[in-house]
Amino acid sequence: MKTINAIISKIAKQHLHIQTLKTRKRDCLDFHNVAVWEVGDALEAAYRAGQASNTPQMIETICDNLSPDAVGAIAARLHNTQTNDGNVNREVLWFTQQLIQALGGKEQQERIVKELGL
């Protein structure tokens, strides 16, 4: 697993074009001009990295506390959820995919849905 510093450094390089986050005690090296869209991209990348790092723990918690039938039913209900917010739609889709993956895949989830009569 990557350390937080390694992830943040990678994001700074990729999105902000900052080669190091170490203080070098020179204004020309320690202060950078970046565009607002680059900051937005970097923040989104950090958010996604946080999501990815928490996914295994979240899935384990769900599986420890809910039956496969309950997880399958939740995934089925969320599957076609649409809101007027594209970001919310993407997050719900991501969560639904995580639930389906926790069940062992789409075929397993479809079998559960059929058995439950959903």
C-alpha cells in the first residue's frame, strides 16, 4: 500500500506540475502558480485516492453486517438510481458496483435478485 506522502506527491506532480513537496527555502522553488482547474483536478484525484483506499474496509464492513441477499437487494434498488446531480449519480453507480463486486460479480447479484423476486 502506498503511503499518504507518496500519493500526495504523485498528485502534485501529475496535476499541479510540482516536482517535490519538500521545503527548499527559496521562494522560486517553494511557491507555484497553478490554475484553478489544476487545483480542482488535484482535489478530485485526492478524493478518488481516498475512496479507493477505504473501499476494501467498507466492503468488508458491509459483508460482515449484511447478508448476501440484503446486499443484492440494495444493489438492485440502487442500480438505476438517477438524480439531478451528475456527481451523485457517479457516486451511487460506484457504490452499486462495489456491492456487486462484493457479491462475486453481476451473475451472482442477478441470481440473488431473481431468488428474491425483485
